[in-house]
Amino acid sequence: MEPAYYREYGGLEEGHWWFVARRQVLETLLLKEPRPDRILDAGAGTGAMSRWLRQWGEVVSLDRYSGILTREDGTKAVCGSIDRLPFRNS
């Protein structure tokens, strides 16, 4: 993915009604459950959701494209795919 795409799309994710509503729905669900130890943001893209999820616990951002890996926002970023997770079984 192109860096310009990540910048433009990332800006949309912060304030566009679709993403705002999605975070509100997710927050409603998260408030009903015990706080998770770790959260996997699969398909993290620009990392906007990963940054938002940090308030709920440790976040690992997973994306197939390396664009997410260039972000320095404090989340752990891993390049990989949901159908072949790059993690050890524990």
C-alpha cells in the first residue's frame, strides 16, 4: 500500500461517521466484558483502531501490508495474515 493512502485513509478513520459509530458499538460491547489482557487488531490498516483500542489493554496490530509497521504510535505491529497467524501457541 502507498504511504499517501495510509495518511488519507487514516484521517478519515478519526472522524468519519462510519468509524465513529463502529467504535461506539465496540465500546458498548467491551463495557459488558472483563477487561482483556491483550487485543489483536487483525487487518489493522492505518492503525487508527489499534490506537483507540489501547485504552482497553495491550494491542497487537496485525496487517498483511508493511505500511502499518512504519507507524510509531506505541502499538506492537506484526506483518502477517489472519489465516496464518505469526504467533507461537502458548
